Amino acid sequence: MHKVAVMGDQDSIYGYKTLGLSVFPETDKEEAIKKLKSLADGGYAVIFITEKLADQIQEVIDHYRNMMLPAIILIPGVSGNTGKGMNAVKKSVEQAVGSDILFGDGK
């Protein structure tokens, strides 16, 4: 069975533990990179990462982007929504279907 993890600052992710997800409070760039790699190699199929943390480790996230697993999904943190997570989902959908299904062809 695949596992689901959440990474980010403590205030943003602590509530996910009540849903049964594994939470990993990380704010340091180097530690976050190590943790993401260990989760990806450790059988986690889905890894949610706060947008703020993702900004710091984008190059590592990009490494996993074209792999089947893990799916890395950006989520807003307590500091707010930057829109980066929605843009990443939009880009993935465009790659999968070849079109922007959220906004059509601009008409």
C-alpha cells in the first residue's frame, strides 16, 4: 500500500496528521531536500509540499516531475496561497491532454 506525506512548516501541516497522513515539518532547504529524496525512495506515492517550501527545493521537485511516482502536489501554507500549486496542476493537465481545459482556447 502506498503512503502519503505532507512537508512544510509545522503550522501549515500539523492538521494533516489527524487525517492519517505522515507529516514532516521542514523549513531548512538542505534538510527538506534530504527528506523529499528519502520519502520518494521510501514508498510514498503522494507528497504534498507547501508552496513556500517548494520554492526552496524546486530543482529537486522538477527531478521527480516526469516520474510516475511520487506525485508531488503543492499546497498553500498558513502564509497564504501564491497560486503556484494551481499553476502546477494546470501545467500537468496541459501536458496530459494537450490543451488548457480550465480556460479553453481563450475564446
